[in-house]
Amino acid sequence: MVAAVVMPEHFHLIAWPENHISPSPSMAELMKSIKGFSAREINKLRKVHGNLWQPDYHDEILENEQALRKAADYLLANPVKRKLASRPEEYLFEWTYWHGFYDCSQAEQNATGKSRPRPF
């Protein structure tokens, strides 16, 4: 897993398959497993039943580093666009492999339309 953001009714995930898993699960099987397990656990904590996540999923192949960065910026900007945080790194339900090293300024600019100075 490279990055993840959990929103109130959906989540974003950037990941790549492990080569040592054989046979590899299909994307549909993987999403069903992630959504099913997480919904059961979250509903258990909330003491509720029923659907938690949006029913479908969207997958995309990220063919190079530029595509990965664009996807990460989109993913990290999502909570800011929804006004769940004022800056990407302030959102509690996000995780990145490079936490603390990724410059969120592009994601923030994409979400707010405002830029801030990049760190040194």
C-alpha cells in the first residue's frame, strides 16, 4: 500500500499487487474483501448494521511516477475539498508510505486553489 484516505462514505487507496501471492486475487475480489471486512469492523464499533461504503469502485493503472504523484495529490486533496480538514496533512484518516516526506502543497493547491510556500 502506498497511500490511503478514508472518507465518510468511500475510501481512496493506492497500492500495487505483491508478486508472491499466488493465485493473485482479482481487483473485484480484493475490493469486496477490503470493503466487507472494514464495514463489519466499523459497524461493530458504531453499533450499527447496514451498508457503509459506496457500492462500486474505480480502478486505474498508474503507469509512471507522474501518474502516481497526480493520484496521490488527488487522494490527499479529497478531505480538503470536502472541508473535512484545512490542509491535507491535518486529516486524521489518511496514511501515506512516505508520511512526513511527501510535499502536500500541490494537493492543497488543487483542493483550495491557493498556493503556499513549498518547504525547503
